[in-house]
Amino acid sequence: MREEGKLAIGVDLGGTYIKGGVVNLQGQILRRESAQTLSREGPKRILAQIANLVEGLRRGDEVAGLGVGCPGLVEPTSGIVRDPPNLFGWREVNVKEELERKLALRVEVANDVNAAALGELHFGAGRGVKDFICITLGTGVGGGLVLAGKLFTGSKGGAGEIGHLPVNIFGPHCRCGNYGCLERYVGAEYIIERARNGLKANPDSLLSPLDKEGRLTPKLIAEVALRGDKLAQEIFRETGEIIGAALSGVVNLLNPELVIVGGGVAQAGKLILEPIRRTLAERAMNKEIQKVEVIPALLGEDAGLIGAAALILKP
Ligand SMILES: [Zn+2]
């Protein structure tokens, strides 16, 4: 195979959708397919779904391999995936081995947010940057670390769980079993919860009708904030400050050049980025460290898919 014509398939396995695509060395998706995840039917069915998707995408093209981004704890060398949230009956599955057997193709597996960080490293906002942190803001709050130009996954693949940094040791219970984790304050549902609580003292907010219709989402709260609503603005300011404070700890620990912010909630742009930047500048330990740049992710929803393909394309 000519090196410049090298292709790989990337698959982003989520609790709702499985998205797959054929990706070239420039990080472009040449064609794509997706399927609704049969998340309740266990690993056997889902692995069969992935294999079907890959066969459909392959169409006789010579591909160098398949990269899969999975939620949960992923051991990179063995390809074992443990306890992915929102996928039932998994516990421990060797995704690499199972798919290699089914497809007769080289398979590499990574945690989904780590895959997204890898995508940003090779084809997105982290190009040419040696040390950066990726944080994804959505229902869950994920993280990926690129250190010395490489994805850092830790001894068992568990590194980068920024969402589960405890920001308040006396805080509420988190789904991970710990208390007061960052995700428990800034995950999408908790942003909505903060809006609901804020409405009690601010019934005239433009968020009020949305709440009554049960339509509050971070996206709509951002829209209302841009129309000048004080409560909605306050919610993003506070959310950004909490994220910035947590990131100042990570920045003190790792001294990265860059923080890349992705995920659905990051679509709020300046509303969330400005308080993150301000708080980081106030709280990181010394002046040099405070210079860390905070920028939005470039690859959007495709980061996981492209990054999964990068596991093969950019070993
Ligand atoms: Zn947690």
C-alpha cells in the first residue's frame, strides 16, 4: 500500500450511536455510516453491530486497520474495555481481540475522550503542541492528556478523568462513587439543576418559560444568556469558574501549553471560555503557568471518530 494513500476506519462507540468513518492521512472522513447502539443488548450484539458497520465502510478498499473509541476504562495494550457507562452487561470485554477475530483486521482501542484528544493532537487544535489537556463538557465531563507529544493513558488506561477530580470533599454523591466531583457540578444535568434552583429567586428570568415547558438544556440556557438574561449569564459564569478552578489544579500538576475545551456544552463559546480563562489566570500558581492558553476544540463531534482512526494512522 502506498503510504500517502493510507486509510483507516475509525469507530466512535457511544451509548446512543455508533459512528464510523473511513479516514485518510490528512484526517479527512471520506465516507461515514452510523447505527443506533443496541445499548441494552450486551457486548455480543454491539460488537456484531461494529463489525457490520466496518464491513459496510470497507467496500473492498485496502484499510490499514480499525481504531475504536469506547467509553469506560480501556487498557490500551490489551484492548480490554471495563464498565463503560450507558452500555449494559459489559463489565470486561476484550474489544480488540473479538473484533480482530471477526474482521481479520488490525484493531486498536482507546477510551473515547482519549481518542478525541488524539484527534485534536494530529488533526485539530493541538497540532504541533507537545503538552496539552483536553476537557469535554457534556452529560459527562471527560479528559485526555497529551504529554511530551504522546497520549498519556496511565498504568491501566485510567488517566485523564478530569471530570472526577474532587472539587468539594463534602459535596454530593457522584455516579463514580466519590463525592463532590467536578462532573457533579458542571455536567449538563447539573447546569440545568443550577438554573432551576436559580429560578426560585429569579422568577422573571427568560429561563422561566423554558423550565415550565421542561425544555431547559445548556444550549437553550446559552441562547438566553446571549439575549442578556442575568440568571442565564450567571449560570455560565459560575460553571466556568468551577471548571477554571479545577483546571488550575491540573495546570499546576502538569504545566501544559494549552487547554482544549470540547463537548456540547463548549458550544456556548465565550460564555464558558471567558470565566475558565479568568479563573485559571487568577488561580494557577505562578505567572508563567498562568499563561496557559484555553481554546475550543476544532474537530467537534468527529474528534472521537477521527482520533480512533489516528490510533492506526499515526501509531
Ligand atoms: Zn465522580
